[in-house]
Amino acid sequence: EALADLPIDVSGGEQDCQIPIWRRMIDMRAVDIVQPDVMYMGGIGRTLAVARMAEAAGLPVTPHCANLSMVTLFTMHLLRAIPNAGKYLEFSIEGADYYPWQQGLFVQDPYTITDGQAVVTDAPGWGVEISPDWLARATYQKSDLAV
């Protein structure tokens, strides 16, 4: 009821990861725009499930994606794949110095911005190549836990 009286759209759900919560939020029209996060959701498949629920309810999807790493790229591809993509793509407002670990991550830019539109490549997979130099500098931990 409150949404009907507001002059702007309300978005939400960026921290939610449980499908029943999304179903309830969409069914009760708690938001005008659903905002799942590919990473918080646990991947593209579960995020697509939320996008399909939103589509059935006539709601647009403008995913949350708060940094400039692979999550932005995953989100761009998701938006290309759904019919109810929202009008916007969230980009990190921080400069490159905020996430110094990701400098030089890709061999070449995985997307371009043309006339205010983000355009991802049609190259196979996610359309990126991780820089071998970046991988060589990266630190990692190996788990000894049995799988």
C-alpha cells in the first residue's frame, strides 16, 4: 500500500539469498524493482529463478553488483539473458584504488561503454581472459579438507 503513494520506485532485496523470501517479497509487491545479487544468491541459476518470478509478476530486475570484479560481468550477462531487465546497471562508485587487487585482472576490457550503454562481448563463456601475470601475483590458500 505504501508503494502506491510514493513518487519514486522502490527497489530491494540486494542482501536476500533465500528463494522463499524472494517469492514473498514479489507476491506481496514489497518492491517495484527486484535487486538480487548474483554472488549473494549463489550464482546465475538461482538469480535467474528470482528474475523469472519477477517477470511473472511484471516486475523489472536491476541486480545489485557492488564492485568492478567478475560480479559486474556476471550481472551484465544476466541482464542480456532476461526479458525484464531494468533500465540501469549498478557500477561501483569507488575508484580503481579502492579495489587495488583487481587492477590488471583481465587481458583486455571485458566490456565497453558506448553512448551510456554497457556492451559485453560475444566471446565464448564470460568473454574474458584472466591475465596470467595477475594470476602469478595472486595469493591463495589451499584447503586440506577432503571433498
